[in-house]
Amino acid sequence: MTIFKGSPLGELARIRNVRTRRASSWDRTGGNDDRLHVMPGTTAVLADIEGAGCINHIWCTFVSSDPYSMRKLVLRMRWDDEADFSVNVPIGDFFGVGHAKSVNFVSLPLQMSPAEGRAFNCFFPMPFATRAYVELVNECDSEVLFYYYIDYELHDSIPPDMGRFHAQWRRQNPTDGISDEGMDNREWSFGGQNTDGAGNYIILEAEGQGHYVGCNLNIHNLRVGEKQAWPEHLNWPVTVDQLREGVPEIFERFNWYGEGDDMIFIDGEPWPPSLHGTGTEDYFNTAWCPAVPYHAPYHGITLPGGENWSGKISLYRFHIEDPICFQKSIRVTIEHGHNNHRSDDVSSTAYWYQLEPHKPFSLPPVEQRLPRPD
């Protein structure tokens, strides 16, 4: 007997006994007002599905006059009448890019599509046993016109080992770095030893059994002054050869936001963790201090920052082929600069699956979510 496998399309021909359904914002009068009118300070129910099944796709777009609507609109989800939300994330960050910005990019589970990255798509599967509830909270100062599809299947039941989808937003603004006053720039950027990971930025802390499937990380480079200016006679971006050769003038002005090792602690293990990385760009599957946009199925740079890595950066890494499993707990961390020397505005969204119940988490109030001015 031939078994089809080894390809994302390998199971597409298999006929399954499920019922396909959709929740959407179509105009119930038969007209063309195919959107929700969500007033400020209100919550709109996008889907309330009874029974067992799986959400397979979410598409949405919206119109808002609020420049920070991507951080003020919140997407929330809960499964099987649980007490706490499993998804509680600003809408822009949920779909892969921080700083209340949108940009065209393509990954396997998340996409921002034309025009100007304002069409949002999610293909993470979201199973549920008895109920799925999805809502949108409008914390903008004005009305939002919201268009959406939620495509799902209904099953007779789902297997007991199916984890529930979770997503959490975090921010540290700024991270607790050290001053560079009186220090050589090379020493400040690369010196010191981190032997416990205690001051790392935390992307995720979860309890229970499940697997971590990735994150997006957003950095606003806050280091200013002489060291932020790029030498006029040197081309930008910096070349790999210049980095390899250690050109002195580059390292005198070097304002790279990275060098932070990822450290992922499984089931309460001590330092050093089972998964210890080698640098920020390495965890995001790039190399040599990249300064250009790039997007691939499982990793990418949606916002590369400006000259000398100034301004706002957004990166993503999805563990689709290599999920990180935990039996009791997980703590996903990354240094903010080598040895946690940098003091930048850092935020993130973590995505994971686990068996319920999950450790409750909340979302900071809207004033603590707003991005800094460009």
C-alpha cells in the first residue's frame, strides 16, 4: 500500500468526515456593508462556535483613523469555556509585526498581504473540544470598520492529546541595560559574561505540557548620540567582510541591537539551559548583523531598522518543523544585547500549544502598549 507523506500537500487528497463552516462580517441585509462597525470602548464577538472542531484560517482587515490602532485593537480567544483567554494580543503584533506597523510579508503561519500589508492572515490551526470564542476589543478613540473571515471545521470530537493554541504579548520598555559612559564601544557591545540568564528579556513563561512554536520580536533601538551616527566615508549597510576583518572605525560606532543569546529553559532546569543559542540574528536564522528586509516560511526580518540599525526592528521565528516541547514548564528568554548591556524598547508575541489549564496572563493597559514615536 502506498502511503502519501513527507509534504505539506501529502494529506490533501484524503477525504475526511468533517463539516466546513465560516464566520464572517458579510452584510446580513444583502447589501455591500460587509463589515462590523465597532465603536470605541466596545467588544465585538467575531465567532462563538459550539461543538468540537478546528479553526484553520483567519483573514481580516480594518479601517481606523487612529494611528496606533494596530496596538489599540486587541484579538482575544478562549477555548472550551475556559476561565482565562488563551489569546490576548494587539492585532498587529498577533499577525507578526510590532510597533503598530504593517508591511507586506509572507511566512507559513502568518502573513500581511497587499495593500501595504493591511490584509492579515493566520493559518495556525486552533482545535477545540466543545466551544471556540473569538472577540475583538476596540480601545481606539474612534469607530473601527472591521472585515473578517474565520474558516473552521466541525468534528464529532477531537483527540484528547490536541493542544490548544495560545498567544501572549509582552513588553519591557526599556530593558535594564548598563550605561556605556567611559567604556570602549567594543567592550560595551561584546564584553562581560552572562552565567545565569537572570536578566534576559522573557518572551514566554508557561506551565503545563505542550510545545512552543515561535515568536515575533520587536526592538526600538534607543541608543543615541555620537555612536549612533554612521561614518560618512563608509558604505551602508556594513559588509560581511568588514565585520569579519573587524574594521576599527566600524566598531567605534557600532550600534547593533543584537548579540543577545537565546536561552530556553525546559521544565525548570537550571542554567545553562538545554537550548542555548549564539546571538539574536542566529536565533532568527540570519547572520552577520543583517540590515535588509527578508521573509521566509519560518523566519524573517520584516522591519530591518535604519542606518546603523537605528529605529524600529521586527523579526520572526517559527518552530514549525522543530517545535520545542515541554512537560511541565517553559521559559523562553533572550539577552538584550550581549550580557544584557542594551537598554532598548523590546516587545514580543509568543505562540504555543498546550493542554489546558494554562498559566493565566494579562495584557498591559493601552497606554503601556503604545509605540514610541519614530
